[in-house]
Amino acid sequence: MCKERIWSFHLCYYYCKSCDYSLHKFCAELPDTLQNNPLHPDHNLKLLPPRTFKCHVCNLKWKDVYCYYCGVCRYRMCIICATTLEQKINHASHPHQLERLFGRIVSPCVACGNNHEGIFFQCTTCHMFRINLDCALMPAKLLIQNSTNGTFSHSHPLTLAYSFPRSEYEAKFEPRCRVCNGEFLSHLWNYKCDKCRYYVHVNYAALKTEPFMSIFLPPSEQSLLLFYFVSFYVNILYLSLIPSLYTINSPGLVKNYREDEHPNLLNCPFQDEGDNLLKHHMCNQKELIRKQHEGDMFNHSSHQHPLILLDKQTSVGKKTVSLHDPMKKVQLLCVGCVKPIMTVPFYVCCHYVDEQCCLVLHEWCAKLPSQIQDYFGHPEHPLVLLPKIPSEFFGVFECEVCGLRSNGFAYGCTACEYYVDINCAFIPEEITHDAHPDHLLLRVKASASSEELCKACDSYVDEYWIFQCASSDFYIHVKCALLLPKMIKHKCDKHYLSLRYEPVENHIEEYFCEICEDEFNPWRWFYHCTTCSQSMHTTCVPLILQYEQATKEYNYEGVYEFLNIKFGGTLEVKDHPHRLSFVQGVESDGNCSNCRSYYKGLKYKMIFKCMECEFALHYECASSFVSIE
């Protein structure tokens, strides 16, 4: 009769058992004459058979439907408007019965929070509860790949939730929408998969069936808007309109560059700890041309003794050089980049055999250029290769690009006191990253007042350099992009752990780090073993040689604070009979022997410690005690 569908919330309706003829309850019980109708109280309205007309209430044109008619005023009213007061529904989202409002109105919807034009139902008890018909019809469960035409995907059905209580939201570490990366408001609906901590705003989850934003357009233009809305999700609409240059490679992501235009593009993360930026850069630049052979001597400006190339074996004379193996607690760090040496070839000091000098260098670190011209962070002067910063105590400096402290080789301008570690000296202008595939990430200098957050560690990007997606709100610290490998090994797990960018599917339990035993936020990057279901902070994993130590104070960072520090070496200080060793402090070291309470103890700090008595100093305090180094 009214040509409107019978929805699930119409609890009662009439239907014919012999055919598919059905009627709303309020349509089946229509009287032949309406008396004292509040919309036309002066005259009675008579029910007329199907015809084409325009309703004087909602102003809509109807074709071949019943209507009520006043012969005196020639006033016509559609059945929907005539029965509005009788059209009451019960919805699972609200405890009271909801009543349909007259006509099509523009109003905010309590379900999605957006303004809609269309049919609304309102609670006559609460009055503030007003829901649009489209939202009222949201399915209780859906597969997001079906409802978004494959634009987004998840392996489990998503369940409709009518709120996201603040306490639950905070307990889940304030997750963001997997589609738009926006926050959730506690009173608005969402679709969720609690098994995987997968949450989506309702207007994104039901893209295909939900006409959000298309309500103000005629049907002929709605398909165009749907295309616009999909493109909006990936924030690169202008690229998606050029199919000859940019193609869709995976659900929800549009490639915004051509591979043939970026032949040496670096894709992060690196595969494991044995791979790094220097190796990638030197090989691509063809600067790593081997001229030496096994056992050949090589003089390097950083060292007073000749270096020997170990190409096929790992021994100098009768002395074996053990490769870096954290599983066996064997550490072999390059003095240049302070990264592990896990394979041959590499250089070792010729006096390594009698343990007089234990210097080792990656082959590529030994072949670094002596100067860098027009460096992006300091174009005013050339940067010179410095094996040690002369003005910095114990050679420790803070890199101007990544912000990490280092005591390895540096490129620097001594006149301006500008120094960068040798990894950051070769950072490319653009990279790609598996956490944000198919989009170029550009190297930019972050503002000190920036309020953007790094996707890896969820901390503010600061005055250092970052990688940023020009098409979306993806920001990542240089150190998080380049220093967290894809796979890593740890003594606590016999399998490789993989770098994860979001909660793991089917991981119902809370997330606890196997190293420090703290619960952590799975929306920050972490390492995870799927086989053993074990997880670790990105800051705790590198501490394999000190894994018995607690590391809780590092967890606000994405990268271990001392990843570029090579501990070791000794220092002679005034007024103490023994030499002090350069180590990382632990809780049992107590307080600094100089400042006592300053810095609140020595644990998790760079310290100089006497191995023969209870004497230890902060790195910052030790410089004032130095007599001979």
C-alpha cells in the first residue's frame, strides 16, 4: 500500500501464505476515513485507491499508492504521513519505544554522530534520542570486505556495538578506527572484533549499503560520490583519478608512485639485524668495490694499526673471531656504525690475535667517503668523517637527525658543532615502509611544536627528522623506520619474532612483554612470535645481552635508547684508585657517588662503574672527575 519496505524492527505485520504479498500492520489497519487528524483537523480525510499525487505534508511525489483526500480543500496526504504516529518501533539500541517523525528532516543521528537528511525515529520519553533510518537498519554483524566491496578486509565478522564506554576504551589503550585512524566517542556506535582489537566507525564499515553523505544528491550522482568517499579513505583522491599512472595493488591502498621512476627506492624495515642503511647505500652507489683479498692489510684513518680483511673465515692466525650471536651472548659490534657484525666480510685489527686491540669494522664502514658535500641537514659546510668527536666526553654525541646518542663514527662540522651518526649521514629523501605500503614517505624536519604522533612509538614527532606520507597523516621517526628490523631473535623464544604494527588476529589475551613483564599497548609497534604467542617491546628486544635486567623506563620510546652506544672501555678518574668501566647501569648500582640523588639513581643510565668496589658515576658526572682517559 505505502510501497515502503517491511524492516526487522517492524515487529508485527501481515503477510499472505500463498504469495509474497505483505502489509505493515499500520497499513493493513487503515480506516476508510480519518477523523480529527492533527495534520488536517478541520475536515475528514477519505482513503482513495492507488494513484499518482504529491503529498501536502512531506512534499514528495508518489506513484500508484493509496492516499487520503479532503474533497473540500483538495488536500492530499500519503499513507506514511497519515500513519506516522502509529509507526512505532523497538530497537535494540534503546530501552524505549521509538516513534517516527513527520516527513524527511535534517538532523544529527545518535548512532553515527553525523547530520542526515531522511527518515528519523525519536524516543518520546528521552526526546534527545533520534536515529536515522539508515543507521537503525545497520546489521548486527557484517564482514567488512562484503560491505565495502573489498576496499577493506578482516577475517572475522564485526559486531555492532551501541557504545564504546570510556573505561573500556582506555583499557584497550584507546584504539583508533582501522579505516580513518580517527578516535572513538563513547556514545557513538561502532563495529568491532574483540578477538583482534579491530574497531571501525559505523559509517566506514557499511560503506556499500549506507548512503552517508549521498543523501543530498540525486541518485544519478550518488555513484560518483561513493567513488569520492572510497578515495577519501585513503586520502589520495587526486591520484585515484589517474588510473594510467596509479593502480590499486591491495585493499584500501592506492599506489602513489611508479617503481620505474624510483629504481633504488629503499623499502623498510630491513630484514634483520645484519642489514642496515649503510650496507644498502654503499652497495647501491657501487662504492663497495672489493680491492683487498683474504688476509690483506688495510690502513684506516681511525686506527693506528693495520686492519685485516676476513672474507671467508673468521680467524686471525690461531685466534677465532666469534660473529655476533645474541642467542649465545656473543657480542661483536662494529666500532663505526655500532651495529652487529653477523657475517663476513669484515675488518679486524691485526693485533686482535694477541688481544691488544679488538677493533672490528664492517667492510662498508671501512670504505666510507672522507667528506659529504651539501648535506641536507647542514648544507652550509661539508661534513667530515670523524672516528671520534674530539669535543665530546668519551666520544658520546647526540645525532642531529635521529636524536639518539652514539659513540661510533660521525660526520660532522666542528665549526658549527653539528654531528650525525654515519647511518643518518646517508638517509634517503624518500622510502617506503611495510607499515604503510604503496605510499612514498618523504624525509622532512619536524617542528619542535608539532602535535603529530609517530605511528611506531605513539610519541610526538619532535625537532628531529622524520618520514611523512604526503597523502595521509602517517608520520614516523627516522630511528623507528630504520632501526627496527622486520625479524629478530631473542633468547626468550626459539623462533624469530616479527615486527607487528597492530594487534594480532585471534589474540584475545592482554599483551605483556616477556622481558620486562609490563602490559603494553598493541597499537604501538612490538615484536611477536605467532607460534608461541609471545610479545616483546621494541625497546626490550635489543637488550638480549642484558635481558635479565628490567627495562621498564625505556618503554615510552620506540627504539632502545642506547642502541647506538658501544659500552666498554675504561676511564681513570681523580680520587679513586681503580679504573671505571663504561656500562649500562642496573638497579643494584644504587645512586651516583657524586650527586647521590641526582637523576634518581644509576639504573638504565650510561655510567662509569668500578668493578672492584661500590663506586659509580653518571656519565654526566664522570666528566668532572676525569684526570686521564
